[in-house]
Amino acid sequence: MNINWDSIEESTAQLEEEIRHDRLERGLPEEPPEAFVPDDYAAFLAARLHPLKAIAVRYAKLLMGTGQLYPINTAKLEKYRKIGELLTMCDDVLLAGTGVAVIDILRQMDAVNTAIAVGERVDPDYIAEMIYLDIQLMSDGHTSIKYEPLEFIQITKRYRRHYESIRHLI
């Protein structure tokens, strides 16, 4: 198979232009905000996602094993969504991808809750497969850096405040 690198570069440039145009049409700046979460801190955050990963595995297994939808209280998992949002704002592609995966896992769970509430038919196997795919994208966030609990809380609050201040620009 011959790859036409000129065509790939051209396609990439065209896609980047379409993204910029789409952002402008939605009233956003051409470029999203710069990453601001340091990668070492992001790895520390990602290491805190193990409980969500375990819950997601069990939930997907339940959906696939029974072929039925089950509601799940995602309000209790909201702290993981916030971690995911912060992870999307780091430079490390694997850690940022982990953030996207976390957000999507919770979006899938929210979709199940909505489908149940309105009586909509959703394929449990499809939801389970999407969750499994997201789990595969999650990094374990190995890091040797340790934070004291109070320091971790202060840093997290600072990054959350900044994230909330730029959320509308993302």
C-alpha cells in the first residue's frame, strides 16, 4: 500500500481549517485554550480513577450479561467526571485521552439513565461495548510524585477554578 503523504498533509490542513471554521461559527475562538494541567499532576489524577474503572467494568459486564439496561447513580461518580475534565487539559496525549474516555463512560451511563426514564430502547450490548472501548483507552497514570492531602486539594481547586473559567471556550 502506497501512502500519499502529500495528500495526508493536505487532508490534515483541510480538517484543521474546518475545525477552526466550526469553532468560529459557534462563537468560540479559532483555537481551544492551551493545556494548563501539568502532566505529572495529570498522571497523579489518572491514578485516582481505578475505582471508576472497576465500576465501569462491572456495569458493562452486567449490561452485556443480562441484555438489559440498569440505572446507575452517576451523581455519585461526578468527582470522576471532574477528574476527566482536568485530564483533557494536559499535554500528554494518553492522559488527555484518559480524560475523554472517563467523560464518555459517564456520558454512556447518563444515556442509559435517560433512555430508561423516557422509555427509549437502547441496545445494552452497544453501551457495554462503548464502555469497554473507553476502558481500553484509559491510562493507569503511573507517577512517582506524591502530594500531601491538603496540597492536593489546593492544587485541584486552583485547576478546577481555571477550568470553569475557560469551559465555555473549549
